[in-house]
Amino acid sequence: MAASGRQGPGAAVPEASAGAPKAGETAAARLKERIYATITITAVVVALSETAHPEHLESALTVAVTALGSGWPPSSRTSSRTGR
């Protein structure tokens, strides 16, 4: 039979690509990364406060390298709102 050009009720909504994550999944993944980064930075700061004689410069460099390595701050990553 030839198609009549009409579509069923299920065809009106396009299906998302199987490989593309949903918006909620992307937001959850970003939140998860931010939480992990925050916990990591907190652990580093606590560990530095427990040392006998922490040097200011050494402590600052340790926190900075840890933050940059963990992807913090989140604004340094590609933002979905700007399309970059």
C-alpha cells in the first residue's frame, strides 16, 4: 500500500538520538562533577591545615593546581548556554 501522508500519534514526536544525552542527564553529570571537585578541594584544604608548618605559597599553589586539574571553576568549561 502507498503511504497516505498521515502519521500516527506516535510519529508526531521526534525521537531523540540514541547516543545523545538528555538535558537532565547532562545537568546531573555537571552537578556531579562540581560536587566531586568541591569535595576534592575541601580535602586538600583540610590536609594542608593539618600540616605542622604550611607555607603560604606552597599551600596556594597546591590548591590552585588541584582546582585547575579537577576542572574547577565550572565556568572554565564549555557552556551550553553560550553555544561554545
